[in-house]
Amino acid sequence: MATSSRKNPGRPVDPPDGGWGWMVVLAGFVTTACSYGVMRSLGVFFVTWQDHFSVTAAQTALIQSIIAGVLNLAAPIAGALSNKFGCRVVVMAGGVISSAGFVLSMWASSLFHLYITAGFLTGFGYSLSLITTMATIGRYFTTNRLRANSIATIGNSVVSFAFPPLFQYLMDEYTWRGALVLIGGIVLQATVVGALVRPIVLKGDNTHKNPKDTKESSTPSDILSDSTISGTKYSFSKVILRRIASVLDFNLLTETRFLVFTAAVVLFGFSRFVPNIYIVPRARAFGIEEYPSAFLLSILAIGDIVGRASIGLLPEWPKFRRVDQFAVNIFLMGFSTLLAPLAKTYVTMAVYSASYGLLMGACVPLLYSAMAETAGANRLSSALGICMFLRGIANLAGPPLSGWLRDLTGSYDATLLEGGGCLVLAGLLPFLLHLRMFQPKKMEDKLDEHQTDGTRSALLREEREAAENSETLVVIRETAL
């Protein structure tokens, strides 16, 4: 994420808004394909796992819920590791860990084993690679940030079109165990492109840290040695928490604007994956065959591709900025999902899949741009870590609750209604930021509203210094008189 922790960080620069940043975007393209693209396509395993382990829909849905939840819950850890060891190392390590999670799933003898391997282990690897790459992209771009995020996240949509039929074929040929091993090989490609994620240091970054707070050594013995301070012994977990707190800006939690935006993101994460998980089993429940049912995810991916490719062309207006665009997009996602229970034929299911995919594809690039707009590029690493951690809790709770509603009512329509209602509420919350009580402070208002690049903090600091110098001059003149 923030990459100023290298031993030789180099000269701080303004965001280049291009250059090598486009290679980082390429890495983001592959990383999102290997993470969200694979995760969204695991719905083809839903019925197979449910029948093989003889479990309920809520228990089966927990696998994808754990992946999405851990991906977000581990975001602060990914941010701390990135600040400590550099973004490139963290991205490459994440690819290895997530691949190992799928490969180890080959020996799963119960659904709980899949929770550990394909769930926790894979989700943690995804967090290291995906969150770190997307935060680095946000540091390279200003004007082209939305376009860069759109290109990077479109990798998710491209493979989501091809993966569901491919996974179904691999499952038919090699059983679901062999298919997971091959998926692990696909996910490992995130390690290769991780080498493209070159660190960058921006003006305004806090590169001069107190050596007492940050040490060059990062071995486990050094970490444990830090646990003795003033004769007081601390547990290893407390040391880790202190280190995470030292590299993340938790002052964001005191800003009401950020809290309102985070609440919308949490509700969004609670219901975002409901259609991806249940659209295939719902089609099977209506008597639609396996491959046509799996192709509904491919149709959703086609709409996703169009949404991500076209959102980069959307202009920004002074009174309708990225946060507002993000809110409208989520609201429409919820409204379409509330109408989804009316889809009872394959054609209407395909129409819903295409429309939801179109909106979801536009939503992800807007999310990163809106977050940079709310918190600022210099604090984007911390904002992503905190916001994604809270969204991870919602990701863990959302799909199992939807599965419980399915088991309780015997219909997938209840899951769609619950998901649609949460998305509609999430789309309404960001509009509260237009109220006067949520407006930025007066000093920040003097800056250009569109300026969220690395020079923002530097300008604020220069303004404060100029004010202090002017006060000093006044005192000198009065003393001379």
C-alpha cells in the first residue's frame, strides 16, 4: 500500500498520473482476475459441495463468505506489511498464499477443511495481493485515477465470463478436488505480475519516522524484543496490534464524513455477493440444466466488463462527484435486486444478470475513486485498510444470513429481497455528506475540491506555516514599535 517504508525510498514526487503506473495497472488487472474473478465463479461448486458434504445452503455459502470476509478483514494487516516490507514483496507473497489455499483443498474431508484452506488461507492471500495493488494504483494517479481503477478491475470481469463454464468442465473431467488444484495454478499468476508493482514515494508522505518507533530489522526476534518496554511484558498479539496502529491513520475514525461513507461500504459488502452465490442454484431450482445455469454468471460477467470499461469515460461534475456517482450506482443495484424475484424464466434471469453485472462493474472503480476523494490520496492506504476491515465483517455475515433465509423459507427469493434492501439503504447514505454538518473544515475548503493527490497535505502544511510566520512578523514589529 503506502510504499515509503523502503530503506532507500528515493526523492518524493507528485503522482505521475501515468508512466510506470500503467504497468501497475496491468498487475492490478491480473490480480483482480486471480482474486475476485475466481471467487465470483465458485458458485458452480455450490450444489456439488452441498450434496457431497450433505450440508445446508447457509453452511455452503460460508465458503465464499469467508474468502470475501478475510480479504477485507486482513486489509489493515496488508497495509502494515506493505508499509514495513514494501508493496512488491507483499503482493508476490499473497499470490503464493492464495494458491496454496486452493491446492491444499484437494485433501479436504469435510466442509470445515474448506473453510480453513479455500476460505481463510485463500482470503488472506487475496488481501495481501489485491488490496496492496489497488492502493498502489491510487498513489500513481490523480486525473486518470478512475480510468486506471476501471482498467485494473476489468480483469475480474473478463475472467468471470470464461471461468464458470471452465470450472464446470474441470469439475466434470477431474472432479471438484482436481479442479481446485488447477485453480490454484491459475491464482499463482498473481505472484508473477507482483514484480511489476514498483513502490513510489509521494510528497507529503511521512518518510521521516522516529527510529524508536520504526526499526530497520523486521525479524521475529526483533518484533518479540520490542515487546519489553519499560520492564513491561506484552504478548505477541499486542505487539502486532501496536505495529499496525503505528502505520495506519486511525484519526479517520474521528471524521464523520469517513464514517458515513464507511457505513455505506459496509452495507454494500453485506449484500454485494448475494446474486453471485445464489443465482446458479436458484436457476437449478427452476429446472434449468447445469451449463445454462453456470452461464448466467458469464452473462453477469459480460455486463461487468461493459460497466468497468465504460465507467472510465464518466465525467465528474462539481455537484455530482465520484461519491455521488458511487451512491447512485449502489442504489440501482439494490433496486434491480428487489425486482429479481420476478425473474422466473431463463430469459428474465439473463436480463437481471446482465443489468446487475453492468452496475456492479461500474461500482468497483467508483469505490476506490470515491474513497480517495473522501480520505485523500496520502491516507488512501489507511482508509482502505480500515474500511475494508469493517466491510470484511459484513462479508462474513451477509451470505450465511442469506443462506439461513433460504433454509427458513425454502426459496431463494428471500435472499434477493434481503440483499436488495441493504443495497438500497447503502446507496442513500452517501447523500448525507451534502449536509452542512458533514462538510469539510474551513481550511480544507480553501483548497481545490478536485485536488486529492499527494500535494494536498503539503499545501495544508505550507498554509499553516505561512500563518505562523505572519504572526511572528506582527509580534516583531509590535516589539520594535
